[in-house]
Amino acid sequence: QVQLVESGGGLVQAGDSLRLSCAASGRTFSNYAMGWFRQAPGKEREFVAVISGIGTRINYADSVKGRFTISRNDAKNTVYLQMNSLKPEDTAVYYCAADSYYRLDPRGYGYWGQGTQVTVSS
């Protein structure tokens, strides 16, 4: 069993930064790939970033590459998403997810948090 809780979202202006956190409970956190996904109103949930269980493999969506950074601290059972140079189009509910396999497709993830709202004003 893996339980995930996101935090760190909020209301910011374009160009500002936020750091999202995903706290995981469970004894196998370090063995799981961890992903960040987002969903805007009326749109499908989309991939944002993923990091492998040992942190040596990372992928980003083209829309956030160069602006967002994913990292993990296994001692704290936490994965982070540092979000810089935020744009209004980044507005969405952000979810973290975990799975024993490294993948980019949200349909493949077995564990999900409840999400945290990020709103970026122009």
C-alpha cells in the first residue's frame, strides 16, 4: 500500500515560482517511480514529469522542460516539483503518482494523491 498527499499549491502571478511536495507513506517508496501530472478544467490529465526509483532517470513534458525540476528525498519519503517561470497555462490541479514501473502514461500508474490546485494569473 502507498498513500500520497500533495501540498504547496496556491495562487501566484505569472513569472513566480512554487514548489510542490508529495509526501508518501509506505515502506517501498524508494523502489517506486514517482510522477507528476496535471489536469486543467475540460482537459485530460497530462504528464508533467517523472523520476525513477533510484533517481537516475528523469523525463519532462515539452511544455515544462527548462522551467520545472523534479527531485526526490527518500529519507523524507517525499518527491518535489520545483516550478519556475510559471505561466497562466500552467493552471491546473497537480497530482503525484507512484508505480513500480517507470512510465509516462498516467493510465499506467497504480497510486495517486488527491491533487493540489495551482492557479497562475496574468
